[in-house]
Amino acid sequence: MESLKVYILIANRVYNDGIRSGLGLAVENHYAYPVIMNGEFPRMTEYMTENIAWIADMEGEIFSCGADAPEDLPEDTTITNISLEELGERMREADIIIPYGLPKQAHEPPPSCSE
Amino acid sequence: MKILQVYRSEPSEDVKKLVTILNRDRDADEFKLYVDNPDYDALLQKIFANDKTVCWW
Amino acid sequence: MAADPNKLGIFVTSAQNMRHILGLAEAAKRAGKTVKVFFTFKSIHLTKSPEFYALSQLCDAEDIAICADSYICEGYDNVNDIPRGMTDKQMRTQAFHGAILAECGKYIVM
């Protein structure tokens, strides 16, 4: 089948697994564009770093919308800043848009699960 | 292009802005799932009547 | 293979929309359509609900699957604790999501 452009919007700190889902589609020959919304960045474990690099290798891209991407990202890990307006314009060309998991929480998590 | 916007919860300001851009110059429809008893037959009909469905958080 | 215009793909990513998923699948059956459903990440907890069993009975075996990695990551045993209505052959990978995109003319995220 043709390669689809798939945007995966991640708005909730618990749902960075959307990046793994993006990789799953990249492996299936689709263009995966995970978007981390409002600074809900994942912990940059080796596994996460590899997934991000692999998506980029497969002609996908990781975006950050609503907050600047961290400057101390591991080598070979690129997250591109994008405004909400630019994201909307890009998604007009999307074949699939996946608002992944849950919306952003209104309150900060307690210490027991904040890391 | 006919596009359907489905909302699982009340849309945030960010979602509203994205929807405005996505719907521009398109034949757009919407469906709210965050009501007491959604009419799933009506939702199904809308999904099949539109080219694309976006189901927001 | 072209996508089936009468088939709805449902990609389930969160653990709180079971009534919507079952409601849509029942509506699809009434309308003579089919659904293909994949449960990933936190949504795999839904497989423990009675509504999930009802959904499994509405779908052909090859049209409903669970992400095995997600199931294991959330603490379940993917061999000795397969959800009611399912078999080990329905414990799958993210490739099943790719199959939904290939086979289904319509698509929704839950």
C-alpha cells in the first residue's frame, strides 16, 4: 500500500508510548510524525533515544509543540520545535491524525509518580 | 474533502485552534462523545459519510 | 490489496472508552459493516472488562488483537492470562496497526 503520513499527538505525560507506536508505523513503511505537546517530554532512556533516531532514519520526524525541545538531548536525537499554527497547516496534508491516549492533566502529578 | 471531528471530551483551546485550521475550506462535521448517551448509529453513519475522521482526546 | 470501504479500523490507545468502542462495533454490525480493532499501551486494561468479551464475540478472530508487549509491560502474563474471548494468536505486535491502515476504508482512534 502507499506510504501514509501519520501524526501522533502526545499531550499527556503518561502516553509517550505514542512514539513507539510511531516507530511501529515507520517500520510498516509509513511516515511517522510524533508530536510532543506542551512540554510532556519522555525520559530519554536508551530505548526512547533509539526509537526517536530510528523514526528519523525512516524519514519521519519528532516535533515539540507548545514548549521548546530540551537543549541537552542525547547525540543523534532531534526534536523539531513547531508552532500550533504550523502543526495545523502540516496536518492538513496528513492521512491519519492520532490524538494518542489522554489529554493533558490539569494538575501536577504527586511525587509518587512524578518521575 | 469531507472531514469529521469527534470529541471524546470537551475540546481545549489548542484543539479548537487545530480544528479551525483542519476544517478551513473543507466540508466539516462534528460529533460529541462526551454526552450521556451518544448515538453510535449516527456516529457510524457520519464516519462512513466523511473522507477522514479525527477523534480528539 | 485495496482497503475495504465497509470496514472500520479502531485504534485503541487509552483505557477509558470501552463503551464507545463496543457501541461503535454494535452499530457497525447493525449496519452490515465490519470492524478491526487493536488495543495498545494502557488500553490493554480494557481487555479485563465484560464489555471486551462482548466485543470479542462481535469480531472475527483475525479482526481483534492486543499488543503483546503492552500487555506484558503492564504486568500481565501473556501466556497464562489471555483475556476471555481471545487466544494466543491474537496477542500481536504493532504490525497489526499497520494491517488496520491497509485493510480498513475508515479509521478512528479511541
